[in-house]
Amino acid sequence: MGLVYAALDFVVTADGWTYLETNCAGESGWIEALTGLSISTAIARLLTHHAHETTDTRHPAATRARM
């Protein structure tokens, strides 16, 4: 998929985990509010760091970033 960030959705039952989907723009604000974890800050740092590393314009992520 070439994603730098994604949120994965699962259903958890007594029988185990079942994968539902991958969200390329998944929301984690509700988890951040409940736990006090700085999830959005960590994601922003990851994306910013990755953007600085992507200097080859032939790289798919660089192309998507300019669209």
C-alpha cells in the first residue's frame, strides 16, 4: 500500500481478533482524549520526518504529497 500512516479496524471477540479494514486517515482523537497519550503529535512527527527523507521525486510518496 505504501502508507506511512494507517489505522486498522478490528472486532475483538472471545474467539479472537477479526480484521475489518485499513483507514489511511483513521481517527485516534478519542483514544488520545481517554488516555492522555500524544498520538497526534507522534503521527505529525512521523509524517514530518518522513517528508524530509523523501527527496526523490520518483518516489510514490513524494508524488502523492504534491497532489
